[in-house]
Amino acid sequence: MTLYHSPIKTPVRSPIFAPQLGNWPGGFVYQMDFVNNVYVGGFQTYGNNTNDGRFFRDSGVSQSAFILDATGLLVNTASAGMRRSTKGTVSYQNIGTLGLWNRDFTNAVWVATNVTTAKNQTGADGSANAASSITASAANGTILQTTTASVVNRVLECWVKRITGTGTLEMTLDGGTTWQAVTSQVGSGSYGRCVIGQASVTNPVYGFRIGTSGDAFAVDFLMCHGQLQGANIAGDHYVTITSSNPGSIFHETPWALNTDAGPLSPVIKGAYAAFWQGYNFVTDVGGLWVSDGVTNCVLSAGNNVNFAANVNLTTTGAEWKPNGQLNKVAACLDSVGNMALCVNGGTVYTRTGGSLSPSATHFVLSNNGAATLPLNGWTEKFSISPNLWLSNSDLVALTK
């Protein structure tokens, strides 16, 4: 079983590069640096969906959620509009949650055996007394919660920081029939994200086992959910669950409709060039930018990228780097159907026969048009310009 997790203490993705705004080949008209919250040719407001001329609104977000920032702190984002932090904009599929009291382990839903609890820890969001401590009063002490749910492949994740001791910590999804070690994922001095996965779990009974008496851990934002696109990966969304469960944390769909006041929807209908920078945590599926099925750029099988304009132009060299590695993609389409695509400074792929999309009604960032098939990752930068053609050397330089 392969697990992908991103503990705060050891970030997976590549370092954030300096903003390229204003320096890109050809001078893109519309440039978005979501990491640094800097924009050219327009603006991006967060926290609501007002049709005020911003680049993107978001149809999917319907509840507030905590997401990571670049320092590893969880920050709360609003219940409407794009979700953004200093890591960029997040894009994940719907995540169904189970259980109650995921920050307060003193509640009666948690059954402790040789473990004492207190809600006395600074949380992974920096809030005082928001998280809990769990302390073993005997070796192999456990704390578990029982839920009711149909059989499905499950993922359990939690933010954990060691308080005292040097012994082991394990997590379970089946009431202790199977324990999985997470000691190496636990943070020291700051929270680390602990992630386990297990196939075909019915009625999950999940929680922790502490190996050594006297060892203590701070725990926060425990989340039990299904796999994402068949992978045991963290969902990168966190909500405070108390006496009632919110169900699903809804996916992000940053869009520009043809009825919006923003500038982007008309661009996708004609000849254009676009640049995308970001990363994801799965393979073979997900979108970078998508219009009406005629013009789009999505991930495809074998870590390749497909640029479509009624016909497909697909890389064949597995240039896309999955599982938290930084990627840069540039593509262009001209008025007579010439197409070009380059990923991470590799081969420039070209073809003819493309079509424009003058009747396109929408344009979506980091999604391939379906709630279950978004990027499952982060977009750092996006730029697009009408009637711009990039040379092969520009495409390579832009995506290196």
C-alpha cells in the first residue's frame, strides 16, 4: 500500500519560485500569482462570489474550511468564493467526512483505555486551547471512536505533535485489528500530518495507540474520509466537527462564465496562449484549465498532459511530475488551428487541425469539469492572453 502524505516538517513540493509577473515571453495580458496575491490585467477578490469583474468566482465552495499556508499553518477560508492561501489556490474533489469532535478528544464519543485527554493544546491553526492532548497512562493505551458507514476504501489523517516521550504512535481504521505506525510522521516542535489508508473498511472504528506509558501527543483536525481518485492521500481540507457532522467538504470550481463581468471568458473562445504552474498528489486525472470540452488542458494517462482544441495534442514523455512536485505547463492555439504544448521545459509538441470555441459558456481553473475530477492539488500561477503565439524557445524557457 502506497501512502502519500505531506508533513509540515518536510514539504514535498518544490520551493516557491520568484514571481515571473511582467517577465514572461510575449507579455501575457492576464497574469495571476495566487501565492503572492499579485495580479496583472484584473483582480481577484476572496471570501464571496460577487460578480464584480474579478478573474474567477467559485461555484463549488459552500462551507468554510481550513487549508495550509506556505508556513505550514492551517488558515480558515470563507464559505464562498475561491479558497486561497500563501500556498496558492487549492482544488480538491468532494471529501465526505465521518465522526464527531475531531479537535476535542475529551468528548464522550472518544473511548479511552489507559489514555488521559485534555483540550489544552494550541491548534494546527495557531489557536490557543483548540486542540487536545492524549497521554498514555500505561503502555499501548488507546483512544477510539466508532462510526457507521458502508464499506469503502478509507483514509484517516490527523495533525499530530509530540509533547513528551520518544515511543511509538499508531493509528487504526478497524478498531485495532490493524495498527499502522505513524511515528515517523509525527511533528516535533510543530505539527506533522499523519496519514494511513485501508481498503474495504465497514463502520470505521478509528483512533490511536500510544506505545509507551507517559508519552503524550497533541492532536488536531482528525479527518476520516474516502480515497481521492483511488489514492490514499490527504484531502488538504479541514473543518471543525463538533456535535454534528457536516458531511462533504465541497470541491472547488473556480469559474469565469460568459455571463460574468470578468475578462477571462471571452479569451477562451478564440486564439490564446496560457501558462499554468502548480502541483497535485495523484496521477492520470484532473484539470489545469477547462472550457466546454472543446478547449481545455488536462492530465492524462502515464503522467502526460493533454491540450485539446476539438482535437488532442498530448505529451508522450511523461513530463508531468506527480505527488507534490512542481509543474509548469504552457500551451497556445492560433486562429487557424495550430497548437503547441510544452511541460516542464521538455519537448515542444505541435500539431494542426485545432478549432476555436466561439460558443463556450464557461472557463474553469484547475478542474476538468466534474466534481470528482479536479486537480487534487494546488495552483500557484496562471496566465492567459488572447491572440498570443509563443515560439518553441519561449515555451521551453517559460516552463523550465
